[in-house]
Amino acid sequence: MAPNAPVALNVSEIFMVDLAPYLPGFIAAYAILLVGASSPGPSVAMLIGVATSQGRAPALMATLGIAVGSMTINLLTMLGVGLILSQAAWAMSLMRLIGALYLLYLAYGAFRRALNPPAFQEVITERRSGLRHFLRGYLLQVSNPKAIAFWLAIASIGAVEGAGVGIIALFVVGAAAISFLCHGAWALALSAAPVRRAYAAGRRWIEAGLGVFFTFAAFKLATEKI
């Protein structure tokens, strides 16, 4: 057993030496991501509708979709796709149009529920709806060019510049975990029974407010320069 001990120690030391130079970049990038993922925006607005009307599990599936969408953009940005999109005006315009159309689709759904709210139940069980909620969160994230700009800002820190595959994978997984935990906290809070009861009482106004928000966000996304 004694001869094996130094080997384990050496492996640990090598890992720490490889990771240590990137820790400042990791901390800076994760700090920006923590603030951005915790701030209310289109993703949180979508989670309000899902969590209060569908419950915790669908909201967490949508949260997983948002996290995987963030991971997708993160990987594409590091591969240079995000940089290409940021330099190609037509590509960014197309992304803005897709994102705006999807936000308008969410606005339409919110307005429809405000005018004709379905019967609200304390517990709603929907089979085979997990994929739908996952895709809803994923599409909202990847169709938003502001998310690309956000990840470009993080990439500019150089958190994984010159790093190997292992360090890059660790950074991507950590970023996805932060996105999931931040949005998951919103999903859990919004799906709590008191919040759901408050939502049931003012459902028309809440859905109408979400519709206005999504419409405004779509307008800003379609007209604002990134």
C-alpha cells in the first residue's frame, strides 16, 4: 500500500497545478453568471407561468432546458460561433428576429390564458409533458441573441484561454450548474403553495402582465442593437 500513496499524491498535485492558474478567471466568470442568472428576465417570466400553473416538476424541466441552452451557447461561443455571429450583422439580425418571434409566441399564450383562464387546480399532473417544458426553456435561451452577447462578455475574461479539454469541460459543467441552480431557485419559490394560491387569485392580471412583458421584450429585442 505504501508505494501507491505517492502516486495518488502526485496525481492530486498535478490536478491542482493544472486548475490553479484558471481559478481567478473561473471566479470572475462565475460571478458574472451568478448575477445574470439570478436577475429577472424573460426566462424568469416564463418560469412564473410554468411554475404557478403547472407545478414544480414542469418548472424544473424548463429550468433544465434553460441550463442546457446556456451550455450550448457557452460551447458555441468557445468554438467561435458566437464571435462569428457577433460580427455578422445579418446573422445577429436573424437571431433577433427568431428570438422576438418566440417571445411573441409566449406573449400570445399569456394573453390567451388571461382572457380565458383554464380551471386552476392545486395539483396538476401532465404526462409526457417534460420534453415540452424542457424545449420551451431551451428554445427561449438559445433564440436570444442577448444570451450570446452575455457569453461573449464572459468569454472576453479569458477564463479558459489556452486550457485543455478537461479544464474547458469543468468550466462548462460548472456554468451550467450555476444556471440551473439560480433558475431552479426561482422555479421552487414560484411553485410553492402560497405563491400558487396567490397566482390563482390574480391569474388574469398576472398572465396579462406576462403578456405585456413578453411583447415589450420582443419589441426591444427586434429593434435594439446588440
